[in-house]
Amino acid sequence: MKQAEEKFTDYLKRKNHYEQLVGLMIWDARTGAPIGAVEQRADVMSTISSDIFSMTTSPELKELIDELKTKKDHSAVLNRAVEEAEKAYNRNTKIPADEYAAFVRLQTNAEAKWEEAKRENDFDIFKPYLKELVAFKKRFITYLGYEKHPYNTLLDDFEPGVFTDTLDAVFSELKSHLIPLIQRVSASKHQPETTCLFKHFPKSDQEKLSISFLKTMGYDFTKGRLDESVHPFAIGINPSDVRVTTKYNENDFRVALLGTIHEGGHALYEQHIDENLIPYNLARGTSMGIHESQSLFWEKFIGQSYSFWEVMYKELAAHGTGQFDQVPLDDFYFALNEAKPSMIRIEADELTYCLHIILRYELEKGLFEGTIEVDELPKLWNDKMEEYLGIRPDHNGEGVLQDVHWSSGDFGYFPSYALGFIYAAQINQVIRKEIPDVDDLIRSENLEPIREWLTEQIHQYGAVKKPKELIAAMTGGGIDPQPLIHYLTEKYTRLYQL
Amino acid sequence: MKQAEEKFTDYLKRKNHYEQLVGLMIWDARTGAPIGAVEQRADVMSTISSDIFSMTTSPELKELIDELKTKKDHSAVLNRAVEEAEKAYNRNTKIPADEYAAFVRLQTNAEAKWEEAKRENDFDIFKPYLKELVAFKKRFITYLGYEKHPYNTLLDDFEPGVFTDTLDAVFSELKSHLIPLIQRVSASKHQPETTCLFKHFPKSDQEKLSISFLKTMGYDFTKGRLDESVHPFAIGINPSDVRVTTKYNENDFRVALLGTIHEGGHALYEQHIDENLIPYNLARGTSMGIHESQSLFWEKFIGQSYSFWEVMYKELAAHGTGQFDQVPLDDFYFALNEAKPSMIRIEADELTYCLHIILRYELEKGLFEGTIEVDELPKLWNDKMEEYLGIRPDHNGEGVLQDVHWSSGDFGYFPSYALGFIYAAQINQVIRKEIPDVDDLIRSENLEPIREWLTEQIHQYGAVKKPKELIAAMTGGGIDPQPLIHYLTEKYTRLYQL
């Protein structure tokens, strides 16, 4: 038995090494790889991805899985690793290898085409690729089968065990509270004065602050680096190599500053996963939603908290160009938390954010149940924006083309963002019970106890514990949108004097 | 037969894809990968390297090679690919795997010990490791066999087909001309005033000039990028992804500017190799010497030519901080081409450079024919420095310990540096016959015809044609030091008014 376990972890470690290379290629492609090398890179990505695919589907692995399953007294970690390997084996043996390789190749090309389409503001450039991506995924669902709703098969890739029935219920509860709240906020006579947010803020100063914030959060620069990219992201190549990117807008410092805190939250998760989980292929986030709960916890419940700015406002002002000189902290804080419907999800405020997600969820669900066609997406997108947020995109660049996700075939991904916010609010509620002096810690720039609590409850386990287990262990309950609804209602009623 | 060829190129393409990933890892490690990730990266590198090794030694490959060899009417490209694959197979299977693994372990330790020895200025720290490295390599030569001279087997790794008989003849001809020429230069009363070279030159201006020079050379930024690194290098991940690095010294602009032109020369070679050679594993430089001929052609025969500075000096001065205001072009040009014996090879000027190489060649050859022992190296090194360049190192740190190459067991590598310069001078002579207005082209910043000529004669073929074939096709003759001797004699007689 010992021998089988060793062979099994050797196999998983090898797979992890290949996946680290995929991670490096992705990071490289998004931070300045030569544009002319896209095609060659797609070839290499296809080779390595199909090697990983072969590993997850090899008969030798299947034998090891079967052998390890005959005995039940393994560690929890080994059991979980076997379970995951078996799930992957089952998924991947049902999709024909050559079809999967073609899909991977399409992904890389489609991402380049999406970039072009977005730059040119022309959905038609991207449309044929999107259609192909959807067609591939529909065929994959046919191969894999589904329970209750075809879209559930896609959801399961990102948030295991959370399906359309849960999402329909949770999202409709959110909608029923948020749409009227947003309307009241928009109608309020008490509105923030936001001009200080949009004055010139030098890029080099934003960069210095971004680095300083990351350090305050506990991000370890000896195990990571900060770069610039069109679409900011964090990527954990392994727990000792977790890279963050941001983007600088000299007329809106929030993009970089809050964006960096957000990606930093993802990065803290990846940097604090137990390295001993690498040979079990479990040194990764357990789900997209839990991952997003980490980024959103730091961005919203720390970075947009009043106590954070009580201590940081002076530093911010020192790096600006005088725009905050006449602005009292309370006015700045109100401005920073302005809630106002806007076109771009990644720039959306916390009050309207979930509706951006619910819109995408409904479109994706429609695509995969066959009630919506790709051609209809631009119009439906705009219609829903108008219905939920009362605004309509002028062009597809600020509408259907805004996100990278679909260009890599990541359907079923978006709901995790809203789940992440829901989880984050649940975590925030618990953390403020268990560490009663959270605001004092923030004001003294001592965030280590908070980071440690998160590491102890979440980070260290990597993918050993599933989302619902983590939530249950922390809260004693299940997925619950009420803490989020409560947080938003309380905060925005107060700020806007409703 | 068709089927065997297809299987064979599939195999080679796959190997190339893995090698592209090694290239990406190397580039990443040298341009800012997190320091804390070194250990994980070494694990991944080890996995992928042993995969490549397995590919080159697989029985399936051997069968394909044998099958393809039974028929002789293949294309020249396929024949060459089979020859190379067989050479690699033989090399990698003749050395016992455990002995090779022990050698790799020794390399890592020896490199660390060399660093320590160099830091401590103490050859004795490195000596036992160097002895072991030499012993390993001698055994490897026994396993691999050799023709005429045991050192030839090592030379063949870097400069296929160029052996001790050629090198003895060529190097002794060089010595007989260069030693007296250097003595006359050193004795000349007419010496350059070089202070303008060492005044403050802002890094951002050096960067702008580096980019501008690369563009003028024809380096394609859509298929590459320029970064910073401690040791400048060019790396061809594939012909559409060829990256260059440089290093900026604000007190010596030449490091970045001439260094960038040098690496740009390497990069032009890699960018213009026919992409169709990838599946034959021939989309790479054909030898170290030919590669170096490309970097040195651009650095010495373009970047250090008078006509280049006739057009570029104004631009250089505009980016400087006034240091060139009182310096006429001729004085600047003399300073830039100062020739003066110095201890360190990588800082040597073009006149003295080859003697640094010849010294190393003679020592290496002696080691492997058994006429020189490792213990004797420091004294022999210093004696030869005195004999060839008239200077004697004060300590081994600026003598026998200065280069990294021996610590990783790279014997047989050094001669390629001098061969590269000899080739470059031969190429320069031909090019100036075939394109009679080279200086006019340089003065009009139209270097495209020169780059095109090099692509047609050299670049496009990748590793299809061997060094001697390329030289013969261009010059109608063999490896000939006379063009280099002529170039140096003419230039330095004129500059130093001999």
C-alpha cells in the first residue's frame, strides 16, 4: 500500500510540475509576451495541456486510484487527493483527447481575438470564436452528462456542489433587496462629491502605494512580484511563486489601489497554502468562490472600511497632487464608497457588483439551456443592464466584450464572484465576533492576526476542505446572502442618509 | 517511409515544445522570478529536463532513426535531422545514467564552490572539484570515443566539425600577428582620452537608445522584448519569440549600448530562422561560433564602425549629460575603440580578446591530452597572460578563477568565442564585396539589406548547414584568420598612428 501511495504522489507531483509551467505561460502571455508568438505559444500550450490530460486519464493512474480506494484508513489528505483524481479521471476520459486538444488551441487563439475585438470595439471579430467555444462546451456537457440542468456541469468546475437551484434562490433574494436599495441610493439627495478621486495621481506614486499596501497585507515579495497587465490578476504558480498584476489609471487611482488589494487577497491565499500538499495536487484554492471570498474580504471589508482610511488617508494624500487637501476624511470616505451604476464589472462598486454577476449568470444559463443564442448576447446584455442598473452600454467594448472569461471558455465561472462576496460577508461577520478588535488592528496597521486567522481557517487547507465544509466550520451554517444584504443595507443607508 | 518521417517529426516537435518551456523558465529566472521560488523551479526544471532526456534516448526513437537511415533519398533537412537525432541518442545512451546523474550533482556543487573560491581568491577551494570535473569528462570521452585528439569530442559539442588541427593552425597564425601588434599599440605615444565614456548617462536614456538601436538593426519587437538582467543574454524560445536583455551602468553607457547590439545580433539570427525547421528540431543556431559571429558582426563591424558613429554620435550626445559637448567625433571614436591589455576576458577590447581565448584553449587542450595537471593551471595561466598580453594577474580571482564555464564542466566552449570573431571578419569581408555601399547604408540608417544578406546566407538555415558549409558557401574557402588580422591591423595602425 505504501508503494501505491508513493507512486500516486509521484504522479501528482509530476502533474503539478506541468501545471506550474502552464501557470508560467499564462502569466507570461498576459504580462508582455511578444504578440507575434501567440501561435507558437498555442502549440506549446496544446502539447503540455494534452500531456496533463493524458496523465489524468492514464490506465496506470486508474489502477492506483482503485488500489488506494480498497483501503479506507488513509489520512484525510490522501482520501481527498484520491477523490479529486478520480473525479478528474472520470471527467477527462469522457471527452475525446483530440477534441480536448483542439479546444485548448481554440482557447489561446480566442483570447487573442477577444483582445483585438475589445480594442476595435467589434463583437463580430470575436463572435465566431465565442460560438465555437460554446459549441465545444455543449458537446463536453453531452459527454459528461448532467444533473437537473446542463449548466450545472459547468458550475461544478468552479464551485463544486453549488448548482442552479441554490444560485436561483440566492440570486433572487439578492436581486429583490439590491435593486430597490440601488434605486433609493440613486434617488438620494445626499450624494458624494467625487472630483478628488479623478484628479491626476502619478503612476509611479500609485505603484509605490500598491507595493506598500501589499506589504501591509502581508504579501511576501520574496515569493511573488507585481507587474502591469491589461486585465489584473493573481496567479499561484506554486505557494512560493504567487504573482500579482495591476493596472494604473492616472485619472482614477482606485483602479490600481483597490485592484491591488483585491489581487493581493487572492495571493495571500495561495502563498499560505501548506507546501506539503503539492504532491497531493491539493496546493491550490478549493474553489473559485472561496478564492474570491479572500480577494473581496480584503478589498471590501478591509480596503474599503472606514478604519483603514482613518490610518491610510494621510499616506494617500501625500502621494497625490494636492487633490485631497481640502477634503475631510468623511467626505473622502463617502466619495470612495460612491455607489452608482456603471458599465464595467471590474470597476463596479460593491453595491451594484452582484447585479453584474447575476446578469452574466442568467445569460450563461440561457446559452446552455438553449434559450439564448450567441448572436443575441450584445442586445440581451444591454437590456439587462438597463433593467437591473438603469443604464445602457453605448458600445460592446463596455458591454458584452468587457470580460476575458468567455474567451477562454470559462462559462460557469462568474457566479463564483457573487458567491465570493456572499462568503466574504459571512467570513467578515464571524471574524468580527472572534477577533473583536478588528478595527483597532486595522488602525494600527497590524493586519497579521487577521491574515493568520484566515490562514488557519482557510488558506492552509488548500483544496483539502470543500467550500461548504469551510463555510460550515466557520459559521456553523450554509451559504447565506443575509450577512451581505445586511452589510450593504446598513452601510449605504448610513452613507446616503436614506 | 512517409509514416516514419511523420512520427519522427512529431517526436522532434514535441521535444522542441519542451525545450521552449525550458527557454521560458531560463528567461523568467533571469528577469525577476521570485527568489523564494528557486527550489520549486529547480524541481520543475529537473522534471522537464529528464523528460527531454528520456525522449532523446527512447527505443521508439532509435527504431525511427534506424528505419529512416535505410533509405537515402530524403531531403537534406530530413537527413540532417536524422544525423542530429542519432548523434544525441549515441551521446546520451553511451554515458551510464547513474554516472551522468553524479556529474550533474557535481556541477551544482562545483559551481557553488567556484563562487566561493572566486570570492575568497583561493584556487584550493575549487581545485578538488575541478579535478573531479576533468576526471568525469575524461571518462565521458572514453565512453564516447574520439578521433585524433580526445579534446575533439568536447569541441564537437559546441563547434561541430572544427577540431584541434584547425584550431592549432588558426590560433597560432593569430598569435603571431596579434602579440606584436598589441605591443606596438601599447607602446604608442598616441593614446585616447576616455573620460567622456565614464560620465553620468541616465539609465532611461540608455534604454531609449537601446530600443532605438535594436529597431534600426531590424529587431522585430512584435517577436521579442527587451528586459534587464544581471548578465545580459538573448534567448530564442522559438523564431517568433526571441528575447533580449541588457544591463545599465550609468557610469559606462557602453555596457548597455554595445551589449544590446551584441545580443541584438544573436536575436536577429534566431528571429530569422525558417519556422518550418521546428518539427525537425533544427530551428536553432548551428553552432556557438556561428551564433557568436552574428553578435560580433553587429557589435564590432557595425556598432563599432566609424560610419555608424558618424550618424549616431549626435543622437548619443543628445541623450547624454553634456559629456560629449567638447569631444569631436574622431576623439570619441578613438576612445570608444581603446585597446589595452586587461585581466578580465568579458571586459576585454576587440584587439586583445582572442588572446584571452587562445590561452584557455591551450590550457584545456593540455588538460585533456594529459600534458597539463589541474594543479599547474594558476601558474600556467599567469605565465601565458604575461607572454601574450604583458600583464600578470595579482591573484587568481582575476586569473584562473574568473570564468564560470569550467565550474559547470563546459570544456571546449571557449574556442567558439574566437571562432565567432574570425567568422564575423570573414563575413564582413564578403559582405563588403557583395554590398559595396555598406558604409552608405549604415550612414543612412538603412541596415535592412545587410540583415537580409545575413538571413539569406546564414539565418534561414538554422542548424541545417554546419559551420564549415556556411563559411564555404559564403567565402568559397575555409576558416581563415586573415580577414580578422587584416581588420585589426588596419584599424589599430590607423587609430594609434603606428
